[in-house]
Amino acid sequence: MTWTASAPSNIALIKYMGKAPGNQNIPLNASLSYTLPNLTTAVELIANPGADSDTWEPLSEKDGFIAPQLSIQAQTRFLKHLERIKLLFNCDETFVVRSANNFPHGTGLASSASSFAALTKAAVLACSACTNTPTPDISYQANLSRLGSGSSCRSFFEPWALWENEKVNAIKLPFERLIHQVILIDTHEKEVSSSEAHRRVSQLPDYPDRKVRAEARLHDLIQALKNDNWTEAYQITVDEFEDMHALFNQCTPSFSYITDKSREILETLHEYWQAAQDGPLITMDAGPNIHLLYRPTQQEMADNLKHELISRGAHVI
Ligand code: DP6
């Protein structure tokens, strides 16, 4: 028997950064994300009766899906999440897990949100079938997925997801269809994983101030989007990612993902906004790449800016 599922990635405009003590991936502050249907992970779970343990292998490449080269550490983390779901269902089947992403290989683009969401969906289907149990609802699945990787719980909702403590849901906001671009700055595996970034940030003595700032921005961003105030949304999202990256500099040991190249391109983007009094929303995750979100009416701008950035040597997808 084979069970398959796929799930999209998401990009946070108000970031999940810092976790409550314990291993439940409970965020220290609420976050808001936009779901990215074009960046998807597909997972296949094949029953493998009699095998000693679950194993992972790349899903064969088809329909634009490219198998990732998961490190042993990443495979272990993935299979541990499957084990967690099997235990919950009392499922004693063993599986071969196959996965692939439809985003270009070696781009350094994070896939943990889409891969844990897709694995959770496939595992829940498989375990429900194997144990003759009803398939749990999406909220339950999202919370289960959160235990594997926090940000994956937002990938169960679209186009906007709001996550606070153990509650994650779709939130109705204008701008339901946005154009997404990523400026790839560095395609190498990052030295400090986002889980490690959470750990270090959670230890900062003035973290409570960060929570206040992030949640005030969350409130203001929701208002700005509801009021169709794109310029204010741009200012808030820039303040938010700059705030998160400033926290990384304050950690012990400190670390940074923003490179000279990222800074140079950010400068170009802000100049563009100055001149046009319009532009894309700009954000960065725990990495050097820059994400841009445009309104559908900005398609021409998106094409022109992409062209300009490429002519300056940037790699834009
Ligand atoms: C910077 O969800 O990758 O992208 O829960 O440890 O798996 P774990 O962390 P992860 O953290 C993502 C952090 C972020 C911001 C965000 O997506 O909100």
C-alpha cells in the first residue's frame, strides 16, 4: 500500500523566532505567514512489512519534482517525526518514506515547512488506514506537524495563516493572491539551523521586549493589509525581519545570515521603493535569501525588477 500527500511552503511576515521551554515547538510570539503554493514537497509512504525500521529515500523525479539530498541528520529528524505519529496511532507498520521538492535544487531554500507538513499528512493517512481509525481534522494535523517543525503548522492553511501558541488558523485578509520571488544570495547549507537560532534567541534576557514588538507589528500589519495600505505593510515587514536579524547579533555566540550581497540588494530594493513610492513587500528568513511579495496588479513591476536584478548579477526565481 502507498499513501501520498503534498504540502506548500510558507513565508512569515511576522516571524516565529524563539520557543517556550520544552520540546513542543510552542512559539514565544504569534506569527503571520503567506502560503507559497508554488514551493511544494511531495511525500510518498510505502508499507514495508517485516522491515526492521522506517527508511527514507528520494522520490523519483517527475513533474518538476526534484529529490533532495537529505543529510543523515535531516533523515533522522524526518523519520523521528514519522515515529511520533505512529506511536500516537499505535501503528506498528514500517514504511519507506520518499520525498521530493518542486523547488530548484541546491538553492538553500528552506523546505522544512513543506516537508514536515507533507510528511504529517501522508503519515496520518497511512496510520489511520493501518489502524482503522478516522483521519483527524486539519487543525489536529497542523498541531501534530508543529511538533516536527514549528513553521510547518502554518502550511495547512491558505492564503494567510496566523499561529499563536497551540492555535493555528487561516485568517481572512485582502491580497489573497500574491506574486512571490526569491533572490538567491547563497545556496550553501546554513551553518546555524533555524532550530539552533530559536534556541539561542530564546535565551536572550530581553526576549520579552521582542515579543511585545513582534505582536504590536502583527496587529499593525493586519490593520495595514485590511486598510489596503501596502506602503505601511512594506515598512512593517522590513522592520520585522531587521528586528529578527538584529537578535541574532545579540546572541551568545552571535551569528548572522545577512551578507554584503544581501545588504547591497536590500539597498537597491529600498531605492526602488523611494523612487516609485511602491514596490514589493520584502522579507528574509533565517538565511541570506530575500523574499519578495507583489500584488497581482504589480506583475509588470515584478517582471521589470526581476530583469534589473538579474542584469546586476542576482539569481532570482
Ligand atoms: C526564521 O520552523 O524552521 O523561518 O520549529 O525548530 O523546525 P523549528 O524551526 P522552523 O523556524 C522557522 C523560523 C523562521 C521564521 C518563520 O518561519 O516564522
